[in-house]
Amino acid sequence: MSASSQPVLVADIGGTNARFALADTSQDAPLLKESIREYAVAEFPSLGDAARHHLEQIGATASRGVFAVAGRVDGDEARITNHPWVISRSRTAAMLGFNELHLINDFAAQAMAISLLQPDDVVQVGGAAWVPGKPGQPRNYAVIGPGTGLGVGGLILRHGRCYPLETEGGHVSFPPGTPEEIRILEILSEQFGRVSNERLICGPGLVNIHRAICEMAGIDPGQLQPVDVTARALHGDPQAMRTVDVFCAVFGAIAGDLVLTQGAWDGVFLTGGLTPKMLDSLQHSGFRQRFEHKGRFSSIMARVPSLAVMHPHAGLLGAAAYAADAERDAPGVAA
């Protein structure tokens, strides 16, 4: 079997979990769902060890890979933002015996997934509906998602080709939009100094918002995890309920800012581990109001769809799409 006919090992590496699968780049739906496995990153000393374990578990071999990682890729190296792994592309490739290995940002993969998403993979948030582009039609999309951290990216479609934008937009400064949010910023600034959007819009961000709201109410909430905050909100705790409201409103505001910044008039895709879990809250909150509330551009923003991605393995799907694109770009492969 030639290397090009072998399946590609794809991975989606976050701060908590490592997901692996095989992709058949000759197929219109390249992600091989039966090969998907998930592991805790803390169980392995390196990405290479986790990848080798996966291949052993499913009894497969591969000579090529596309690994999407939750951190900035700088040349040959990537550092996981919320985990101590430091990844060398060349050393990992050598460890696995790969002829070819691509390291990409995890939100480049989330962006690439847009090219393979079907209408039933997304849920509309707000009144603007998504109309997927016709083949060859130019499109500009944004993607943003809270999980362990806050990922931000984009996808440009031109002449039938996909161009993902790798960014660290989750680390831009948080812009408060209400007096309450100004006070939250003041409280978080006392702890962190500079406050980025990721300090609010991610799992730990829920805890940060809740602590600030409790401080304003003169309450000591104790040590909580994100799941504790959402559970308390479901049981009617006023500070926790307000935390979820603020989270959704701020998420909407920065998603709208992202559309303006990237010119992503064709839609923004909401992904990350928290989006499916908080879908009902997003649909019944100030998310869309703050998304659209952009002054002279409010009428335009009302026509921009915001779509919650419900595909359970969007990162792997995007890595598979990237692998297929890379194969089309390979020497000797017809466009």
C-alpha cells in the first residue's frame, strides 16, 4: 500500500483531552468515525506517546498525520496553552515513523470543519439562518469557542479552496459593555492584571465571573468548578444564574466583534466544549442582542448567522479536511 493510500492519523489536542482518529482523504466524508478515541492528556508524557497508544489500541498503522493543538504553532514547535506539553513536529514525526506531519492550531481545524459541516450539524442561535455557499462561491466565516480556554479562528473560501486563519484571538483584551461588566473587569484586574476575553469566556471563566458577582453581593462562594456554577444556576441560585446571563451576553458581544474584525459576514460558528452544554442558555439570553448591538452596523449584524456547532468531533473533522486539502496540494496531485 502506498503512503498516499494509507489513512491519515488526525488528532485534536486540547488542554484536557486528546482525541484521535483516522481519515481517508479519498472520501467526501473523510473522517472514519469508528476509529475515534479520546484520552486524558495527563495520562501521557508527550503527544507522540498518546498517538502511538492510539494506533496500538485500534490496531492500525499510518505514515502521515495532521495534529491540531490548543496553542500557537511556531515553526517546528507548538506549546499547549493550558497544559505543559511542548510539541516538536520533527521529533514527534520521527518517534511515530511518519513521512509527513502537519501541526496546526486547534481552531484552524475548527475552521476547516466548516467546509464539511452539514445543516443538521449546527443549531441556529438568533433569527439569521445559515445558507451554505454554492461550490466556488466566496465566503468569509469566523469561529469562536469556549472550552478549557477560548479559541478563535476564521475560514476564507476562495475558488473552491479553504484558507484557515490561525489566531490567538481569545487573548485580546476584554471590553466591558455595561457598568456591571466594568466592575467585573475591576475585580478580575486585581487578580490578573490584564484581563483577556479568555478570563471570562471559557470553563474557568464561568468561575471568574461568578466569584466577581459574589464579591459584589458580599458573598463568599467558596472553591467551585465550572460544573458547580452551572448546576447552581439550574437550581435557581441567583448569583449563578446571573453568572450564566453575563457569560452569554459577553460571549455574544465578542462574537459580534469578531465578525466585524474579520469581515465574517457569512456567519460565525460557535464551537468548543461549553457551547453544546450551554445551548439553551445561549438561545434564551442576551447573546444575540449583544451580538447585533453594534451601532451603525446593527442592521447588518442582524443578518449574520450565529451557529452552534453540535458535531461531536468538529476538531477531528477539520483535521481530516486539512489532510484532504494538503493531499490536493501535494506535488503530482491534480487540482
